Amino acid sequence: MKDSQRFCLETKDCIAGMTDLPGSSVDLVVTSPPYNIGVKYNRYDDNRRLADYLRWTEQWASEVQRVLKPGGSFFLNIGGIPKDPLRPYQVMPVMTKLFTLQNTIHWIKSVSLRHNGEMLSVGHFKPINSERFLNDCHEFIFHFTKTGNVPIDRMALGVPYMDKSNVKRWAHTDGKDKRCRGNIWFIPYKTIQSRNKQRPHPATFPVELVENCIKLHGGKPTTMLDPFLGIGNSAVAALRSGLPYFIGLDNDDYYIEVSRTDLLAKAQIAQKSYMPVSFHRFLEHQAQILGRE
């Protein structure tokens, strides 16, 4: 089991769990915390006073800053709702006290565009019945680093040129038909028949979104963290991407159990050598890794 991916999915409060992790031990953090917009979780109250919510946000974000390596990346997915759209902008001053905003990515869930003279609509969104607001089809992914100077692998998400003459016209292409995709990511949710059975969590992001973040960070990250694991889509992305170590925290034991069951099933399907480890054992592994660096 020498080459097994070692994953720890633990029922723990995010701040308490991260406090136990060594400083500068995590290469990559991809997460989506509660937005404080009234989502009905099993245990968490998503209707805090704004000042309390922002104070709590700074507490957990400070732990992320402590455990993140100097060359690490922190991808934060956050959004608002039509009647309360300011949440990402209210969280930003908290984050920029601790990190540098290196990239802003726009996650598009649904889009309508004209194609060959016809209107085409693709993707999924939560419809609202309102005389004032538009349907909300977008969320942010903020890419934070400690310095703002962390190299990324832009071409890991590269796309071909539509106008092939650009390949020869631009010197920076080096003759390759690939360009930077940019900061607009269209990633729709998969169509499901039963939320309770297929997506038993009120707020998730797609596995592909996390895979994109991992690819964009580039290099060979060793350890990834999601302090708000939910039902484990970030763990599945880390598994598919071949990360050696992953730790996911959530204060709801039901979500953790769903995550563990789903990850084991996905590992068997993908024929991945996956080893679940306890929180204590994970800390031992991290100490060993830091001792070798």
C-alpha cells in the first residue's frame, strides 16, 4: 500500500480541526463555506448576524492562512442570492487581510446564447419568481495566495483557438493550438432525479470545478484540505487527480458518512489505491512529510 492515496474525512469543527494541523503543511485548499444566506443545513445555522458571521470567517480563514504553504493556493467558492448579493464583497476585506487575491474566476452554472441564429440555453439554475430580480446563474471562485506571485499552470485548462491563424500570428503560442481558457468557467451541475439520494446536501459544487482548481495550481501538490467537506466532492476530485494526501472536515457526521461511502465507491470504480486514515494517523503522516522537506 506504499503508493496508496491517504485520505482523512473527519467529523470535526473546521477551526478545531485545522488548529491541530502543522503550520505550512498544506499545498492546496479548495472549499465552499456557508454563505450565511439561510441555507437549511442539518446542524449549522446559516442565519447569523453579519458581524458574527464575518468574525467567524476571519477565524477559520486565519487557520487556512497558517496551514497553507508559502507557495500554496486557496480557492474559495462563494456567492450570494438575488435579495442579498453582497456576501462575496463583504467577505473579501476579511480575506485580503490574510491573503493576496491572485485571480478571480467566474463559475457559470447556466448560460443562454445565440448559436446559428437560434437561442440555446444550457446548464441548471435555481429559478426565482420575482418582479425585481434576475435568476442567479453565477458564483465566484477567488484564488488567494500568500504573496500573489505563485506560478500557476494556465495551459492545464487550455482550449484550442477558434481562429487557427492565431497559432502562427502570435509568438507566444510557440506553434501550439492552445490558449489560456481565461477566468470564465462554465461548469453545469449534472442532471439528477433525486436530490435526497444523489445529492443529499443543500449546497455543493461540482467535482469538475475542484479538478479545475487542482489543475490550475499545477505542480505536484502533496496535501489538499477542504475544511467544509459537505458530501465530499472535493475528496473525489483529489482522488481522481492523484493527490497523495487529502483531509476533509465537516461538523456533520451524516455528511462525513456519505462522503466516506461515496469516496470508497468512486475509488473502486476508478481502481484507485485508496487508504482511509484516522485524524491521528493523518497528523503523523504530515509530520513525516514535513520532516523530509
